[in-house]
Amino acid sequence: MKAIDAIMAALLVVGGLNWGLVALANFDLVAFVTGAGGFGAKNALGVLVYGLVGVAALYQGFMWRSMQRRWADGVAR
């Protein structure tokens, strides 16, 4: 797996965990960790994190086929 694939996957996990916490506990982990405050509050660091999660989702969406080919070949390029 390319390093970029791993980074993007980790960002998607962060986004997924954040949305899961929003749904189950009404708790915004990104806002808490970045020091923005309560649910839905944003600061520059939080906007960066949310933006990176969005970029990771786009990357995974556009690169899905090529990642499937790499995994099917058993080659981590």
C-alpha cells in the first residue's frame, strides 16, 4: 500500500469515528481535540482536519479502482 493510501485511510477513520460519536453521543471529537469548544464549533485547525478528511474521501473515491487492482495483484506499490 502506498503511504498516501495509508494516510488517506487513517483520515477516513478519523472522520468516521467523529461522525459515529456525533450520532451516538452528540459529541464532536474534532472540535474537542482541536480546542474549538462544543459541538459544531470550528477553528483553523478544525477546518484543516475537516478539509483533509474531505480530500481523503475524494482521493479514495477516485483511486478506488487502482487500489483494487493493486490489492488483487497482491502487490503493494
